[in-house]
Amino acid sequence: MPEPRTGGRTAGRQPPRIRLADLLVALSGVADLGMALPIGSSVRAALVAVDLAHHLRWPERDISAVFYAALLQHIGCTAYSHEVTSLFEDEQSVKRAALATDFSRPREVVLGYLPRITSDAPPGQRLRTVRSALLHSRRMTVGYRTANCETAALVARRLSLPEATRLALLDNFEWWNGGGGPRGLRGDDISPVSRLVNVAGFAVFFDGIGGPDAARQALARRSGRYLDPEVVEAFMVRADELLARTNAGDVSDRLLATEPEPHRRVTDDSALDDALRVFGEAVDLKSPYFHGHSATVSRLAAEACCRLGQPTEAVVLAGRAGLVHDIGRVAVATGVWEHAGPLGSDAWQQVRLHAYHSEQILARSAGLAAVARLAGAHHERLDGGGYHRGIPGAQLSVPARVIAVADRYAALVSDRPQRPAQTPAQARAILGGEARDGRLDPDAVRAVVSAAEGTTGGRATPPAGLTRRQVDVLRLMAQGLSNRAIADRLVISPRTAEHHVQDVYARIGVTSRAAAALFAMEHGLLQPVASEMRSSADAGRIVPPRSSFRTTGSRSTGARRKAL
């Protein structure tokens, strides 16, 4: 973010003093919506987990790890959305069904999981859904678990959370009987924090479906299979008490009161920026089309506000809102975002609500109130024709006008399912036309375009010992391309491409493309925005990112086309 700094602190400003737990309680709404759960589900699970750890007389250090691991248990839920969407129309309904299914019992898979995902499938997609589940379920499960766990662990590392929290998130899908993954651990080899957090998570999920009795029954069935039987037994003794505390009063305040001392705090600007950025980038993982979008909007919005002579506070606010303006995307199925044809009325209404969801998630933290208001306004227009509020220009601040243009510019120069990326000149012309039509602020357009055209890309030295060619490979991996597609793009053999991919994984310490994409975003390797999605032979038409799965069937088309 282009802001003046002195000694690691923004010049002339008091550093933030936000409690990290307060920030994570708010941003845990990203994981809730991404799993199609009510906002607050992660907070409830964390409260049960912390209370249970206290009853088990765990030391405060371990309870602190439980606190954070429970809040972030599902933060990697976006990591495999693109791949799941290549098989199922609505990946969120599949996630919801998976939470309710005991996959250690084949009968429940056949009589429970398959009917659930089939009934939730849109008309015309049910045969495709069943076929995809039967043909690809094993491969999808392994890929989802790996991407989810590695992404969550990277988020924990970037937030400087306890190592026990990071390890717990890596073990999130390990089963007590060894049948889980991705690491195939069993019994006491699984992180004890993960074992406790999983019991709490299932308890809260099934309590929400059918109350304490449903929670007890679900845990009893999973005891010794998914779950540590000793932790389940400890929960059963106090089930009513533990769950009752999550259903009365302000659960967030109650959870915050349980955080072990000393409380972690975000005490400088860069730490707050980093925390917001990692959540924005986790949501950008939802589709290869969005990788790097939030960081780009942040950079353009902050630089444009500088060029317009805005005070430092406005520059910082614009940059921060840019980092998290699109976290509400997580509430909308990836199939909607990646739909190449016209959107129907229902899908369009979901899209229009994503700015509302961004604002609602952020507003849960008092320290992010100003960021929430600005993030929620990134699709407003001067003529009042924007969303989600339809605010007219007279009520839009300069940062709000700027972030709207920055978001529009970053989207225009990136590929989208319905169109190829525009050149900077084309984007400039489109924005100019929208300014003349009274939708965008002309000064904001000039400032954003000037900021974009003044951007210099690239790093002097790639991170993690990567070579320039490996950075090229990493960028293509982040876009969702298969090894063969990478080979075609770089004019190398598939075997050489596979060697590069494996070498990249080894150097950055991950094994999934989602975690590799998050690493690339963290280190700015996807910037500046550039279209890498088409070969010269494909110029003028969009080539969607390739999934590792073969798709079947076709998407239904909506009543009208809308720009996303």
C-alpha cells in the first residue's frame, strides 16, 4: 500500500490497537459463508472447544491454540471450489452435504450423501451430479482435503498464530481410525488440538440441525471412527451445558472473554494490512479468475487516493477496503462466478448481494467499521444505479468513488468467463465512457488509470529460490492450468512441465495448487495484472482455466447477461 512510513509506522498516525481475536471472530464469517453455514457457526464451535478444553484442564497455551484453530477450521473452504465446480453445479451444497455425512459408513454415503447432493442440484444437473460423485469422488475428496488443510495452515502462518494451531489445521481431515487424510494419520498421531476442535465443530453443526440430541447421536456414531473417543466422552458428560452457552446472549462477546492471556493484538499498520490481505486472498482462491484481484484493487485505490491529494487516513482506508472488498464473494457459489453465459434473475441477485456480505462480515469488528462501509460501497455508482444500496453520487466519498473505479479496472484487464481480458487502452476507454455517462467519477478514473499505467511489475529476486521459469510455471499453476496446458503454453514437454511443477511444490513447501496460488499472491507473483489465459492462437476468445477433472453436461443459461 503506497503510504508514507516512518520506522514501520505510518507517519503522523497512531498505530491500530485491534485485538487479533476480535478481528478473527469477525472474519470467521468468511469460513461460515463459504461452508454455507450461518454466520457465527465458527464462533459457536470455538466457544464449545475452549470450554471443553477448560473442563479437560488443558494448559492455557494449548487452549489458545484451540481458540484460533476452531475459528479458522474451515478457512480453507475456498481452496478447491473451482475443481469441485467442474463436477457439481453448486459446490456449497456439496460441502453442506459432506458435513452431514459419515463417510466411514458406505450405507450412509449411498442413502444420505448422494440423495442430498442430487436433490440440491439445479434442474437438469442431477444426472451430472450423480455421475460426477460416482466417478470422481475419491479424487475430489483427496484434492479437497489437501488444498483445504494446506491453505488453512498457510493462513495461520501468515497470521503468526501458534504452531499448534497451524498443525491442527493441517490435521483437520484426519480420522481417529486412520481413514481420513491427506496425511493418513491415526489415533494419538493426530494433533490433540485438531481432535478436540473436530468434536466441537460436529457438535455445533448437528445441534443447529436437530438440537443437543442430534449432536449427541452424531458424535456417538463418529466416535472411534472420525473422532477421538475420549474427547467425545468428555463432551457427552457436559453436552447440554456446553451447547446451551452457544445459544444465549452475545456468543462473540462470550468467546472473546474466554481467550487465554496474554491477548494478541494488531499493534501496527503493516500487521493489520497483512491480516486483511490474507483473508482477501483466501477468498480470491475461489476461482482462478480472481487470483490477485483484491491486492490489485488495494494498490490501485490507495495510489489513486494519493494522486487525488486525499489525507493519509483516506489513503490507508482505501487500501484496506480494497484488500477485503470482495470477501462477500464467498457466499455465492463458484458456479455463478464462473458462468460463461447470461445470468438468470436468481443468480444475479446473489451477485448483487456479495457487497452486502462483505460489509456484514467486516462490520462484526468495531475496529473495521470504516473499512466495512467502504468495502460495501465498491459497486455503487454516481447515478444511483449501483448496488447493494443504490447510493447516489452526492453520498459517495472520494475513497468510495475511487474503489469503485479500481475494482472495475482490475476486473476489465483480467480474464472473466464471459470475455477475455481487455488491454489497458481498452479498459481506459471503457472507464472513460462510463464516466461520461455519469456512472463513474471522472477524476477517480483518471487517478486509477494513472496509477495503473505507472505500475512497475516483477521482483528483483524471486522468493524461495525459484527461478524465473519456475515463477512462470507457478503463475500458470495458479490459473488452474493442467501440467499439459502449462507445457503447451511454455512450449516444453509435458514431462518437463511436470518436473517444474514438482520442483515448485518442493521449494515453496506445499503440495496443492491452491496453496501454491496463495503463496504466489502473498509474494506478489501474479502482479501486475496480465492476461495469461490465452495463447496467440486463441486471441479474441476466452479459454477458461482447465481443471484436473473432466466436466460433463452443460450449464443452464440465464435470462440476461451481466458483467461480474
